[in-house]
Amino acid sequence: MTAITDRQQLAYIAGQAAEARVNVELETEGMLLNIGPQHPATHGTLRIVVQLDGEQVIAADPVCGYMHRGYEKLVEVRKYPQINTLVNRIDWLGHFANEVPFVLAAEQLMEIEAPERAQWIRTILFELSRIANIALFLGDMGVQLGALTPVFFAFRDREHVLNLMEAASGGRFHPNFNRIGGLKDDLPKGWIDETRQAMERIRRFCDELETLLMGNEIFEARTRGIGVIPPEIAQSYGLSGPNLRASGVDWDLRRDVPTPLAWQHVDWKVWTHPDGDSFARYWVRLQETREATRIVDQLLDGLPSGPIMAKVPRIIKVPEGEAWVSTENPLGEMGYYIVSKGDTGPFRVKIRSASFNNISILPWLLKGVYVPDIITILGSLYFILGDIDR
């Protein structure tokens, strides 16, 4: 057997190195990956088509419309009192909060205002729907990262809030409790004391979630610096709610846009975070849940007496005109633009839902991230598919 000389060995090594350099410089073929339309990471029927280079996202395209139910056209063939039962299904976890801006817009056109007690109760139930909505997010975000315990805590304590909604309205998920001019009923006996107890339970739940996740090295590594949205980008894409405030933008419709509701009568804080990443979006929602319990407690303490319905015609006919009302719903800004021709139902309705705008940023946000981070980012944006497709 011929011995390999030093020169031959050096030539072989040089050849291998040259081949390796060529392989590194060769471009790999991109791959298309469909996330959805049925996928645990999409929180419903949404499809996201991502183009990958290895495990890195080159481009992402959200494909909506799989759940489109035509709310904007359905309400045009309904009478005004029938519409609440439709709109509280748009963001099905925010239920009651969806009804409020529509009723306020109709009341604006009719130039009537619900009694003070009704407005305070509306505000209380609005904040309860915020708690029920966000509590599920707080638990589910842990599931996206492999932690099962938080979601069990969320379902456990959220039930107490849903019990309150059911006791007041008769509807656990879809209250249909608002009426043009006020509310269907007053609060039942013992409800106020039960609500105070539930608010204390929710605060303990927030403390438990903070202990479980905040400071956990896996949660921090998977959320800090992941999916960063600068404030100017958030505003240019029309983000709202906690997603906007987590990018450091101090904007909340409850404080910054006057409404007949009772937020101006209590002391509360708008929470923001400067980082704009997945961690910040979680942190802001955690603080807002605590703040919602404070708002409810103060409203219960100062709840005025009196009627819960204004005098309205037996048959509702809204005068001809146009009205736009939006409120700070759990997922962000929810608004209704109503065009009336003086009939018993609206002529045209345009719905501005928070989730549709909040996912519009995905093509910009997902570019350059790695596949496992897609799941974290989608979870942190927190959208409801009915709120996207309407």
C-alpha cells in the first residue's frame, strides 16, 4: 500500500475546504409551509402561508375568510332589537362588550341616553367580559410554550366570572342583555357581594400566573425580544388595545374618548410597556386584568340607584342619519358605523373589529423569525377568528 505523502494530504484537505466553501455559497431552495387553516397555533380557522429558508421565515401571508359569516349584511335585514344577539358572537369571548358600541350608536341616532344606573352596570359587565376574555389568554399563552398548568388555572377562575354574567343576564356566553335605552333587567339579589369575591379570586389568579411564568427562564427566553413591534409600526398598521400599549403607545379609548359609560367616575391606570415584544404583550394584559378588577370594585361601591331603562317607543325606529361609536374592547378598538334611513333596521353597518387590524401586521412581523417563534408571536397577538372574518 502506497503511503500518502504530506503534499497529497495537504492537497486533499485544500480540496475538501474548497468544496465546503462552494456548498455554503449555494442557495437552498425555499419551502412553503401552511400553518392552518386548522392548526393549534392559529386559535381557530386561519391559514398562514410562510415561505422558509431553512427554519427562517422569508415571507408570511395570512389568509382570512374561512369563518366569514357576513355580520355586516345580516344586520341589515334585522330589526335593531334583534342585532345584539348577532354582534355578541363576533368576538365570542368578549360577548357583552361587543353589544355596547352598537347600542350606543343607535342611542346616539335616537338622541336618547340610558339612565345612570344602566350605564354603570354596562361598564361593570363590560369589564367582566374583559376579564373573562383576557384570563383565557393568560393561561393559553403558557400552553403555546409547553406549560399546561396555567390554562387549568384560567379555566378554573374564569368560570366564576361567567357565573356572574349568567346570573345577571341569563346568558353565559351570549348575554343579549343591552337594550336601546338601557338594560333588560336589574342586577339580581346578592350579585354585588358575589362579584366582589370573584374579583378577589381573579387577583389571586393573576398573582399565581405571575409566579408561574414571570421569571421562568423558558418563558422569558421564548418571549423577550421575540416579535418586537416598534410604536411607529404599531400605529401605522392600525394596532389597538394591549398590542398597541405593549409597544409603549399610551392610548386607551376608555380614557381618551368620552362616552356615557362610567370609566370617568373611577380611578384607574392605563398600562404600557416600552419593549413591544411578546413578553410585553403578555405583561400588559396581566396588568390590565388586575386593573379591571379594581374598576369593577369601585363601580360596585358607587353604583347609583334608579331605573335601568329610559322611555323608548315600543317599536324602535331610528331616525335618518349616520353614527360612529367605538369602545376599548378586550382585544382592542371595536366600532360600528351605522347608516339609518329611518326604518326599524339599519340601512348599512360597517364593523371595525380589533383582531383584523391586529393580524394585518403579520407579514411585516414574521419576516426573519424562526418557525418556533411563529407560534409564540401568534399567541401574543391574541386574536379571535370571528373578530377577523366577521
